Amino acid sequence: MSAKTFVMAGGGSGGHVIPGLAVARELRARGHSVVFIGTARGLEAKLVPAEHFPLELIEIGGLKRVGLKKTLSTLGELPFSIWQASRILGKAKPAAVFSMGGYAAGPVLLAALWRRIPVVVMEPNAVPGFTHRHVARFVARALVSFESTVKWFPAGRTEVTGLPVREEFFAVPAKARGRKLTVLITGGSQGSRTLNRAAEASWPLWKGGMVRLIHQTGAAAYEEIAPRFRASGIDGEVTAFISDMPRAFAEADLVVSRSGMGAVSELAAAGKPSILVPLPTASDQHQLRNAEAFEKAGAARLVLDAEMSGERLASEVMRMATEPGLLEKMGAAARGFAKAGAARRAAEVLESLG
């Protein structure tokens, strides 16, 4: 197959950028060229150059949960950002455009559709985000993570591929229960104020040294929480950032987490039971929908952010730990959402359209 050029659209958060990079690496390994389009303030500005991919910049802001002033500003920027994206596409002449969504993807997808360039979207959330919902009927292919997401796109154009996840998560072995239950608490690389508060409030509630806690606090809260954790006498460790998350998953019997697309995909790949606490400010309530899908399948317990406390955390963990075989059943249900080879499949779909 002759070498082609593909454009990757989308950015802002790691959840939008990191899976796109996984697909880009697969395309590069197949001999193709890849160009990213994003913004200077999104995480793509740091991650994409580090992977030695070219990054073209446009100017656009978000439209969800940003207030009237910012919304009007973004709408004013939109025609110019579409023109910027169209110029970049005209220069790159891509065989297809690939989108992970996010505010930076909107102008690129609109420009691509206007230029009649095939668009492939990867939508890992149970309910598509703002950008993908509004272009859904025009996409050439939609790669999704949930069967329930298929209905949002034209019939015959969807495929359940899952989200690109590091192979180390798929290699996490099943863990036999020990005397202590190891609970991993993580609100992501930046941490979660709700989970941090609930974790600390739960310390006095664990009876007889029955649990071991692994808690990723995020850098901002670490200096405050770590000394108090050491003084508490609770078994475990508090860290600002866990660099080897697959290893932490392997140690854990249960994970307490937000329910963004990256988090739930890693839980599925590792086959880990979880307590999911959706971020209430997530656009389109996509974290809530992800958590609802996992709970419906028996893979997780859903606790709303406003309801998560030390007492609720301890009671949920105790309830799950004392029901024979429950954690194992939940882990197996989580594994049912796992799809290996998502980046490879995305690259194959893109090649087929070029």
C-alpha cells in the first residue's frame, strides 16, 4: 500500500490526545505521514511534539460549560478557525481525518466535510460528545466503545473497537484475595478533591487493619495529605503521581476512580472491579453515562460526586468485599468491555478510506 497522509483532529485533555497518538504511531509504523491539528493551550502542544509528529495550530475555544461570554467569543472565532483548518488540510492533502473529539476537533471536522475528505471518529464515551454528536450523520466511520453508542451514528458505519489502551493493562493478571483488601484510589494525574477528601475521611473507619490503601492524590494535594496519612497508621501509600499504573492495578483488588473514557477503558482492559465517581462538570455528563453503563453490566458501583464521603466509601468497599465472589464477578464483567487492538483497527479503517 502506498504511503498516505492522515490528519488527527482533537485535543485539550489527555483523554483526547493520548489515544490519537496511539493511532498515529500505528499509522507511522505502516509508513504513513501524520499531521495533528490542535491548539497552543491544549495538552497536544506538549505531547505531540514529544512524539515527533508535526502539530499545526488553530485558534478556538470550548463551547460547553464555559459561560455566555466565552461561548460568544468561541462562536466569533469559529469561522476563522474553520478557515485556518481548511488551509492546513489543503496543504496536507490527507486521505482521511481522524477525530477523538474535543473543542479543537470541531473546526477541523467542519473543514474536512466541506472539502469532502472522509472523516473517521473514535467515540469512546457511552454518549458522544458535543462535536461528534453534531457531525454524526456525516462521518464515514465511527469507532465506539459501547454497543449503546451505535444508535447515535448512521446504520452500517459503526464498529465497536474500544479505545487504545496500553498493552500492559491487558496483561494485568487476575489477583487472588489476600488477608487485606488493597484499594486503589485515583482521581487521575491531577487528582480529585472529592476522592481525596473521602479517602482521608475514611481512615478512621477501617477496622482491624482490613485494608491497604494506594492513593494517588495529584501534586497539588500531596504535601498536605501525605504527612497526615503517615501519622494515621493506615497500611498503604500516598503518592502524588503513579508512573506505573498497570502495576498499581495489578496490586489492587478494587479501584475507586473517576469515569472518564481513559479510566474506564483501563479498568476494562485490566478486568478490575470499581467504584466510579463521575466528575459532575464533565461535558454532556459523559462520565455519568460511562459509569451507568458499567454499573448496568455489573462491572462497577456508581456513586455520585455529591454523595461520596468517607462513610460512603467505607460502606461501599465493605459491602463489596464481604459478598462472596462479587469482586471476581465484577472484574469479569469489566473485562467484557475490553477490546484489544483498537489503534491497529483504527489505522486499518483509515487506510481503507484513503
